[in-house]
Amino acid sequence: MTESWLRLAPGFFALGALAAWELAVRGFGVPVYILPGPIAIVAAFLTDPGGLGGSLLATLTVTLTALVTSAVLGAALAMAMAASRLARAAILPWAVVLQVTPIVAIAPLVIIWVGDPFASLVVCATIVAFFPVFANTATGLAAGAPEYFDLFRLYGASHRDTLLLLRVPVALPYFLAGLRISGGLALVGAVVAEFVTGSGGFASGLAYRILESGYRLEVARMFAALVLLSLAGIVINLALGAFGAAVLRARDGP
Amino acid sequence: MLDIVSVERRFARGVVALEDVTLRLEEGNFLALLGPSGCGKSTLLRLIAGLDRPDGGRLTWDRGRAPAAGEIGFVFQDATLLPWASAADNVFLPLRLRHVSRAEAMPAVHDALARVGLAGFESARPRELSGGMRMRVSIARALVTRPLLLLMDEPFAALDEFTRHGLQADLVALWREIGCTIVFVTHSIYEAAFVAQRVVLMTPRPGRIFREIVSTLTPGPDLRLDPGYATLVTSISKTMAAVLAPA
Ligand SMILES: Nc1ncnc2c1ncn2[C@@H]1O[C@H](COP(=O)(O)OP(=O)(O)O)[C@@H](O)[C@H]1O
Ligand SMILES: [Mg+2]
């Protein structure tokens, strides 16, 4: 009984908050171009589900491409650093530089250099998403207790075997935790890049819809786009959580 | 088997872990290294295993060369099992690292698990095993290559007394059965007196060999009931008191 109430509590809270919002907007007569109520927002979505849905798809495509790129690049560079101190010395400072540079500041440059709009967005989102998965993997690859490394040395293990049989499986949960953080950041990066490039002609992502609706004072549609963005973020987070759990189950067996 | 002559090991900040350690390991002998925490027991074991190098002195093997991979087994205080691998795969690891195929290795793996009393637990994961059973897997892993020398670094220190007694008795039985040389690090007088033929006492840091006590008792599971065991414990305790007494 109490358990099921606890499970339902967030839903009821949200319903209550939405109802209060709708009532307040109506009661105080707030104009829709300032603050639309939830019903107006849903209506705005329903008048053009294809437009907003297509934009969502465009943003998600950039996000997922950037996430996969970050994961592959991050894992590969982290492994290179684990394999060689020279690689570590060469890579680490640049990864930090990349991480501390505000994406808004370099996005225009990226667009000029890369040219292709989709690729530009992916590069920007990758720059934002790259660091957590990279840094986490690097940490994980070195996280085995010293006794394990002693054990592998005792049996004359090659670097390759130590990497594959010890470092990589130990690093897996670190990589997955990093991937989950990077997933959220890839979305943020995609949206920020869309904002910067939106005026540059590549106009299809959700960020562009938000800008466009803002110019037209279609605030309800703006909110609808925002809601879609939040939902996308939540779904990405949950999906990566479930993916991580499944991978660890596969690693650890029945 | 091995002559350790005037070995010295220093670490950063002036820590002298071992100073002028001279010790001879005899083939087939069960030797306990006994000393307080921080006296350099683990350091000495790592030097013997070739995982570390001395800053002075030398280690001379009777055969004229250091043991090859697999000729030394090492058991740590923690079982150091791969948590994602089954008991059999954990025991397989040393052979796998030497590129023995799984099919070829399995008889040896099953034999090693059976020797430590874990026949039937091949597919169990470490998290499904008790601390004592995990330590047994760790011992099976060390034995699977049929090592000449087994080095054990406080292997039972983290176990409860009941489990510890069982493992001590089984280890002694195993040693008598396979006849390898064992160096067993411990900080427990009772444990050293129970398992070993030779008890080597070390001084607090800088670690030096203080004295050696030879046990004339017949090893076996009921050794604790032997009046000779109590005498041995008393004699080690007295020597220990002499180590700790200000010069
Ligand atoms: N890798 C290391 N670097 C620095 N100091 C070390 C290292 N290994 C051991 N020591 C120091 O050497 C001394 C002996 O350590 P150890 O051999 O682990 O002692 P024991 O195993 O007898 O408890 C301790 O003071 C320890 O801090
Ligand atoms: Mg120690």
C-alpha cells in the first residue's frame, strides 16, 4: 500500500503542479505569449506534430552520432594512454583544453572549417560530450588494485592480455557511467550547436524551432519544443542506464 | 632452492624496508615469515617473486636462473579473483596468460579446484562464494601451474577463526601431498606455529631476520591439541618479546 503510493507520488505531484499551473494561468489571465498553460502547449504540439517531431529526430540524430563518436574516440584514446606513457603525455593536455573551451566560442570556427552543416553539428556536440566518457575510461583502465597487476606480471602477461583481460573489464563500469553523462551532454552540445548554426542556414533541429517560435512570439510552441527536449534528455539518460546495466550483466554472467 | 644474501630494499623518504636480510629457502620446506606489520614481509616476498628488485645484496637460485613464469605461485591477502569470471576461469587465468588453450587447461583447472575442496563449484562466481571459498579458489589458481615455490602473503588474515583453522589444516595437507616449497607470511604466532616447519622472526622496521625457530612437531590437523604445539607457541612468544624489547 505505502509502497505503491510512493511509486505514484511523482505522477500525482506532476499532475497537481500542471493543474495548478493551468488554473493560475487562467485565473490571472496571463496572456499565452508570456506564459501558456499546459493545455495550450499540448495544443501547440498537436497542431504541428510532424514539424516538431521531425526537428526532434534531427536533433536526436546529431546527438546519437556525437555520442557514438565520443564513445569510440574516448575509449580509443583512453586505451592509447593506458598503453603508452608517451601517448598519455601527448593526449591528456589536449583533452583538457578541449574540455575547458566553451563550445559557443569555437562553434563558429568549427562551422567554417568543417563546412557541412550536419558534420559541424556533430563535431560541436562531440566536443561537448567527449570528456566524461574519455576521462572515466582512462580512470577505469588504471583502476585495478596493484595486486592484480602483480598477478598478471607474475605470469608474464603481455600488455595486450593485461589490457583485454584486466584493464578493459575493470574499466567497463567507469566507461558506462561516463557514457551516461556524455549522453546528456551530447544533447546539450547538439542544441547549443544548433543555436549557433541556426542563423547560418542549417535549420531543422529543435533549437531552431525554439528560435523560430521566439521570433514569432509562438511561446506555446516554444514550450512544446522545450518539453520535447527534456523528454529526449530523460529518455537518453534512462536508456543509457538500462544499456549499462545490461552490459554489466553480460560481463558478470548469470 | 634460493639463497637470499644481505638483501636491502629502500623506498622514498628514507624508508628502509629491508636491511641485510640473509635467508636460505630449502627445497620442499614450509617456512613462515613472522613479524609485525610494516617490517618488510611483503617486500621480501615480492623480491623473491621477482616483482621487485633489491637495492643491495642478491638472490641466488640453486638452479642458476630465476624461476620462469608459472614456477612461482603467489597468494595475496585478498583473494584477487576477477569478479566477472567463474571459479574455473579464475583458475584458468595463469594458464591462459601462457597461451594454453581452454580445452587443454581444463583437466588441470578441475584438478586444482578439487584439491582445494571446491569440486562442483567450477561455474560459481566469486560473489557467490564465501571469503574462505574465495581464498581456496585463489590457492587453486596459484597451484594450477604446479609451481616449485608457493608464496603466500597473509592469506588467511582477513578470515574468521573457524574458516582460518580449516584452511590452515587443508593447506598443510596440500603441502604434504604436493611437496612444493612454501613461504608463508603471517603476523600470527599461532598460525606460524601451526603451519610451518621453520618460523623466521623478523624485527620491526628496518626489517632484519631476528631468529629462526625450527619446529620438530609432526604437521597435521590435530596439531593444536599436541602439548608440543603450546610449547612452540610459548617459545616463539618469548623470542618475539626479545625482538620487541629495547636493546
Ligand atoms: N612501493 C612502496 N613504496 C614506498 N614504501 C613502501 C612500498 N612498499 C612498502 N613500503 C614500505 O616498506 C615498509 C615495509 O612494507 P611491507 O613489506 O608491506 O611490510 P609488511 O608486509 O611486513 O607489513 C613499510 O614501511 C611500507 O610503508
Ligand atoms: Mg604485508
